[in-house]
Amino acid sequence: MSTIAIPNENLTRTGVAATLPVPAPLADADRKPLTKKETAADHPTWCPGCGDFSVLALYYKLIEKRKMLHENICTVAGIGCSSRFPYFVQAHGAHFIHGRALAFASGVSLSRPDLHVFVFGGDGDAFSIGGNHFTHTARKNIKMTYVVMDNFVYGLTKKQTSPTSPIGFKSKTDVGGSTDRPVNPMKQAICAGATFVGRSTATNVNHLLGLMDAAMSHDGFSFIEVLSECVEFFPGAFDAAIPRKGGTFPEISADHDVTDEYAAYKLCDEPWPGMFGTFYKVNRPTKNANEAKLITDARAKLAGVPDWQILQKNFDRMK
Amino acid sequence: MSDNTATANQQGSPKTSTIAESVIRIAGNSQDGIQAIGGFLARLAGRSEQDVMTFMTIPSTISGGPSIFQVRIGSGEVLSAGDEADVLLCFYDHSYANHISSLKRGGIVLYDSDHVKPNEELLGTYHHIGVAISSLTVEAIGGTGRDKGKNIYALGLIARMFDLNVPKLTKLIEERFGGKDPSIVKNALDCFNGGYGHQIQGLIESFKFEHAVHTGAAQVVMSGNEALAFGIIAAGVRFGAGYPITPWSEVMELLRRELPKYGGTFMQTEDEIAAVSMAIGASYGGRVAVTGSSGPGISLKTEAIGWAVMAEMPLVIIDVQRGGPSTGMPTNQEQSDLNIACFGGHGDSPRVVLAPSSVEDCFYTAIEAVNIARKFSTPVFILSDQAIATRIEAFPCPDLQNICQDISPDFTPVADHKPYDLSAPDGITRHVAPGTRIASGKYPVATGLEHDELGHPTGSGKMHSQMNAKRRTKLHKLASEIPVPKIYGATEGHVLLVGWGSSKGPIEEAVKLGRSQGEAVSGLHIKYINPLPENLENLFSGFTHVIVCEINDEGLYGYGQLASILRARYCDPRIKSVTKTDGLPWKVKEILTRALSLTK
Ligand SMILES: Cc1ncc(C[n+]2csc(CCOP(=O)(O)OP(=O)(O)O)c2C)c(N)n1
Ligand code: SF4
Ligand SMILES: [Mg+2]
């Protein structure tokens, strides 16, 4: 029996606990890529026409394309309409609390180098209540892929202003129109130190799938903003980015230097609907790799020494 | 100065008395290294098989400030750091003024005559001995004009007074300062020898500790914070996350430094919410993780802990309590987080709460907490406090070879899996970590929404009731397994003093003191606070008064936090409450007097 490739074979397996046991890849030549039927779980509770459906469908496609196996898929989310995601994926997953999905996912990522963690969530979850974690997970470059389904509104709680709502947006908390300057997610991510920063729409499926695929291959914190329409509370929000609705889909040109931070910032300021594609991508040591190095260095002199003897040494010094 | 003194000095050496124990209080500023003196004394006692307990106050100001370190060394069992000092060493006028009243009548005050001007009125009450510690230190190290090292000089003076083992102390000093610039060790030894060699004018008496009973086991000497961190490592935990806050920081600093040696890591996160979330994520990854904090940080963690209760995820949360609410009294002793540990958060969220009673108990409680978290798939709080965290005790070195455990996750594929199986006989959830293949192709979601047996959301009130019952029932199972505490002293009598956490030692001493005065007093220490062990009501039944002594406020209805729980649980009107919030550990006499006054 030949060994099938470990699912994320082209991913760098770095991480703490590099010395701790992780599951051995199963030797199972017969296992075929998962089909949508095998990956789909609960029927999504989203409103018909919600943009999030298409992101979910693309995740199934990505799983199939990357030949990921059930047991190695780990999907994490916070709270919001979009954050219901893990229930709809037939795989290991966690539905955590509002705004803290990145911190939870960091715990998984740092302790389980064999997994590639995907986090899905909404704009409120990411940039409002979770803003601090967004900044620090990006800054530390903790390896995972974060897809924010940005609908410019609080969907689950039924139409309050979100941190990405445009000025003038009329919501239940801003009946006369929002006055606060919205977050620019691309700028926020680059500034915080994310090492892969991309933008797409739920309607341009090929473009988004390509971006998710590239994000997954990135060794670091990869972030994608997906404009995903809330048909219930902000219908038509992204028409300007949908060609079949008369809009345009301005793609970042092939000659953009993705390692040029200033060029990336410039792209962030393009007028609505802005640019789509990879704004920024650099390689910087991940937190996972940095911690793994600490461990390797600390253990360099301890090869073969059982844990209790390492501890005994400490205790002997306290005698 | 008495004639007695003169005679003694003429004869060249003071008389020597053999003592069973002594309480030495050192008062100065924290930057003078007074903790170091205490640390040396504690470790020397540990190496001499003597029992030792220390008590330390840390200033909350950044640049240091008034600080004390109290060491109680005994040849028998030492239960508390001592109500009154036998010897007070003070470096400044403020140390003298603030601490002279902690000295017992007739006790010795050894003061730095370069800085301290004794109070004339007290000369008859305490035995005053002035030594120009600052200038003599400068002299001892060759006159650089700086008195850095006066702590070690003072250690030398104490070594002379108590006839301490000089070769052992010298070795400790060499170990402590060795490895650095050799001139540092030399300076330290010069200071020590200077102090030891100094002829103390006016010393009427020197002391010698009784030979301690040889227990055979070598002793280790450490603080409660160290014992907790090492216990966590021994338990096999390899991931933790936290955010700095006094007095918890030391635990996280130690774990951050040590865990990589074991293949693990500890994350300093952006805040306490991230810390608890990251730890829960790592637990979900398959191996129970640890987080911790003190008061304000524990408040921040409560939402995520509620998730861990709901998702039934194992987790260990260390709470090194300090004075609250809010920023409160950051460097003071208090036991006021019992309520947040047991009940903090919204909804019905049963979890486990354990409170270690001593430094040694910190080590073993950490391991027990990890094992309860794993076995019952639940968050477990460890309630330590400022007093245990910072004090140093000696205890027999644990048998690490047999204690250290490997809790690596098991990724063996399973046929089918229902994490929240309602038909499980013990009601306990068992998670399979990501990476585990489930042959049925049905994978679970760990969730904070009320869920069905597979972890999928439900709006069913019936399911919510069943799952609430499941989460509570498993703690009943735990309650039936935890040991019933034993009464300290007679099992029947007039007064039962009940305590928890670090109050154990002072309460047991209060029992001894009370019995010596003819009072029918006994003690009961409750370590397992949530769930409570079974059979407590029978233990209470042997006494006319059950008095719970705890360091928190009596609240709106006149009862401390544990007393309120016990009264609610047992509906027993004999349960009364003695509380205080003066920021200090219990004094033995304080407990006894206040408890007895409730019974009169
Ligand atoms: C601590 C906390 N505060 C508030 C809420 C209520 N809440 C749930 S989702 C949400 C906002 C969701 O908006 P977003 O993240 O944009 O997700 P969407 O529903 O739009 O996909 C809020 C405020 C909560 N669940 N927890
Ligand atoms: S409310 Fe909006 S975001 Fe939520 S499911 Fe409906 S359409 Fe989607
Ligand atoms: Mg939203």
C-alpha cells in the first residue's frame, strides 16, 4: 500500500510542539478527494441569496482541489451569520465566541503544526469586537487563513452599523445614516503586519477560489476580505463590483509588486469598489517557526533526556 | 544597656540558648534586596531539614519602596509565618516606625544605626542593638562608597546571632552569585564575612536551632508561584497563554522560560481574553492547556470560560488572587475571587474550583487540576493567592520520576463519535481532537451554542435542560470521588474553624493555641470548593459553632463568600462567618479571638 501524500503536503510544517506527537498521516491509497456531498453538513441557515453561500461552496471546492481529508480540516469561527460556517462543513470545527476566533485558532495553529486552520467570520467579529486580536495575530504572523465575509453590516443582530459600514448607511443604530469613518480592511491588515492580504467578492467565484488557494499555500497569516452581500439588511451593497449588475471588477495588475508595502497602501485608496486581488504578500518568519526554534534550541542539549529528569535538575537547584 | 550585656561582652561571647523556632522580620526597601536575605535563610533552613515559611509584602510602586520579608524557621512543623517577630532587622526609620510593633515584647531589634534613630520610649520594651550596617558594608567591600550588599552584610549578622551553618550559607551565596563576574561573588562573600565577623555590641544572647528530626527526604525550597508552574509542567501540560499581572506574572514567566525545554510553549498574548481563548484552542487541539491571571484578568476571561463549560472543553485557569474589586490592592492578600471562580459568567455554568493550602499543595494541586480537567472535560480553577504565591516554603522533593505524566493526545481513528452523548453512563464528554479520522464521516463541532449530541445547534428547550443536567451531573460524579476532608483536632467540640486556601496553616495554629487555652476548638480545611466534597454536614454536626474564616468582605448579608455557599448548601444556622479585608494574611490570635467572640 502506498502512502498518500499528507493533505497539506505543500505547506510548511513548522510549529511549536514540533517535538510532540501529531497524528501520523494515514496510509490509505484508496481515499479519494472529498466531494461536496461528503463535505457538506447541516443545511446552511442563511437567507436565500446571502453572499455567504458562495464562500461556503468555494471552501468545499478548495477542500476537493487540495485533496484535504476530513480529519485534517479544521474550521473555526466566532459569532455572526457568517460565523455559522463550521456547522456547514463536515469536518472538525469550532464555533467560538464573538470576536475571539483568531485567538482560539492561534491556540490550535501553534499547538498543532500538522493542521492548516481556516477561520471564517464577519466584519463586526473581525474589526470591532475582535479588532485587537486581528492586529496581534497579524503582527505575530501566526499561520492560518482568515476569510472575512464583509457585508458592511451586522447581519445576525439585524442591521446595526458595522465598522465597515459606509458613511451615510442607514441602520437601526444610525437612523439618520452612519457618520463614523469605516475601517479599510486592506490597510488595517497590511499595517498590522499580515503577510498575505487579498480582496475578492463572493460573486466572482473563480477569482475568490484562486485567492483562497493561494492563501492556503502561504506560510503565515493570510487574510482575505470577501465582499459578501447581506441581501436582507444591505441589499445591493456591492453592485458596483459586479459586472453583470453594471459594475466593474478592477483587478490588481500583474506588474504590481506584492512585496512593496507602499504600493499596496496606494491600491487600498482606489475609489469604490476598490481593487481586487493580492495586495501584499511577503515572507516573514511565522510565530510558529519562531516558537519551534526556541524549542529546538532549548532541547539541543536535552536530546533523549526524559521530561522528569529535566524537571529534576530544576528541583535539585532548589534544594 | 543592662549589666548582663556588659558581662557577656567581657567574657567575649554572649550566652547561647537552644530554640525550637524563630520568627525574623526584615524591613527595608525592596531595592535593598531584603527578599534575598529571606530567600537565603529559607533555603538554608530547607537544606538543614528545618521547616520554614516566609511572608513577604511587595510594594506596588515601580521604583521599589517599603517592603518586608518575614521568615519563620522551626525544627518542628511550621504552619504560618508567625504573628509576632522574635527579631526585627530594620534598615530605615520608616522600617523601624512601621514594624516595631510586630516585635514581641522583649524581642531584639537589630537596626542600621547609620539610618535609624530608635525611639527612646521603646528602649525598655525591646532589646535594641544598633550596628552601622551601611558604613560597615562599604568598609567590608573596600570603600567604594556604595552600600550595595548591605543585605548580605546583615545576613552575616543574623548568621552570627543564630549560629547558622556558615559553610552551607557560603555555598548558597556562591551558587546565587556564581557564574557572573567573579568580583561579584567576592564582594558578596566579603560582605557576608564582614557581618559574620562583626562583634555585635550589646548582644546578650545568641541562639541555636534544635536539631531537626531527620525525615530522610531532601527538601526543596520554592514559592507558591514556582510550585504551581512546575506542577503544571509535571502534569504534562505543554501549552499555555497569559497576560502579565501581579501576582500571577511570575507563573507565566517561569512557564515561558521552561516549557520549550519540554517541547512546549507559553504565549504572551495581547490581553487576557486572547490568552484564555488561545489556551482553549490548544485544549481543543488535543492536550489540556493552561491560562491564568489575577482579579481583573479573571474578569475578562469569564465569557470564554463559559464557552469551555458549554463546549465541555478541558482547561486549567490559575487565579492568583489579590485585593479587589477593579485594580484594588494589587500587592495585597485577599480571598475574594471565590465567587467569580465558582459562578463567574452568565448562564448556568458549573465548573471545578480547587484551592491549594500551601506551597507544596500548589505543586500537587496543579497536577490534580489537570487530571480533573481531562477526566471530566471541564474548566478547572486553581485559586491561589498573593500570600501563597510569594512566600517560600521547604517541602520534601516530590518523586518526579513517578509523578511526571505524559498526556499526549490520542489520534487513533474511531468508528463513530458523539461528543455530547447523553447516554454516556458517567455523563462525561470525550472529545476527539482534530486530526482524528472518524470512519462514519460525521464530524463534531465544538460549540458555545446549546447543541445536540453531535455539537450541532439546537433551539430545543428539552435538549437545553438535558444538556444542563449533563454538565451538572458530571460534577456530582466528581464530588463522589474527591476525598472528604479530615477534621484537625477532635471531631466533636464547641467550635469548628473552617477555612480554605492559604488560611489552613494559621487556622491549625489557632486550633493548637485554643486547645492550649482549654477551648474545644477544631479545624476543617476545604480544598475542593466546587463541587464540595460529600459528608461535610456530618463533620459539622459534631460542633456547636461552625465558623468560616476567610479574607474577604462579609457582603450584604453578613457572610463571607465560602460561608454564603455553605449556608446555602447546608441551611445550617450554626454556620457563621469571620471575615476581614486588611490586605494581610490571618494572624493566629486574630482568628481565635474573633471566632471565640462569636460564640460568647
Ligand atoms: C460578546 C457579544 N456581544 C454581542 C453579541 C451579539 N452579536 C452577535 S453577532 C454580532 C455582530 C455580527 O456582525 P458580523 O460580525 O459583521 O457578522 P454577520 O452577521 O454580519 O455575518 C453581534 C453584535 C455576542 N454574540 N457576543
Ligand atoms: S441576515 Fe444577511 S448576512 Fe445574515 S444570512 Fe441573511 S443575508 Fe446573510
Ligand atoms: Mg457583517
